[in-house]
Amino acid sequence: MVMVCNPDGSENPAGLQKLRELVCRRVALIEPNLVQTLEGKVDGLSFPPIFDSPETLKLLCLMSGGHVRNLMQLIQKSIDWTDDSDFQQVPGLTLENWLLAEL
């Protein structure tokens, strides 16, 4: 488990960075060029970005509570959600709301 929040409830940047590094390493195993897209679209690459913004990865890390297994499950759920066009057509449904409902 990685500490993503301090005891006072504030975010722990070092813990969030460790989880981000873990995701980068997992992504690099699949396709090293995809790591560059974690910050968004990269000009010159034909790969779409993995996340729509760096804030999405940060949100997933916070929602995991620092549990690596939960983080991987949340990322898989988000991939499934974005692949399912039915969810994208529901007004007012966001990835965060859907993930919270699934937990």
C-alpha cells in the first residue's frame, strides 16, 4: 500500500508519484511509446493518450486509496467504460460517478 493522503487529509505528492511511476512501468511493458501519452496527446505519435488528462490518473490513484490492486482494477474499469458507448450516452454520468457506483 502506498500513502496517497496524509493523516490531515491532504494529498501526498510522493505517494501519488510512486503510483504514477508504477503505471508508467506497466504501460512501458506493453508499448514504451505510450508512456509519453500519460501527460496527454504527444505530437508526432500515432498513439492516442491513455488518459484524457493527468488529473484523471491522479483521481484514479486517489480513489484507489493507495492499494495497487485497486488502482489496476479502477484503470481496467475505466478502460471498459470508455469502450462501452452506452455509458457515454447517459447524460450526467461521469467516469468518477460510475467508478464509485461500481465499488
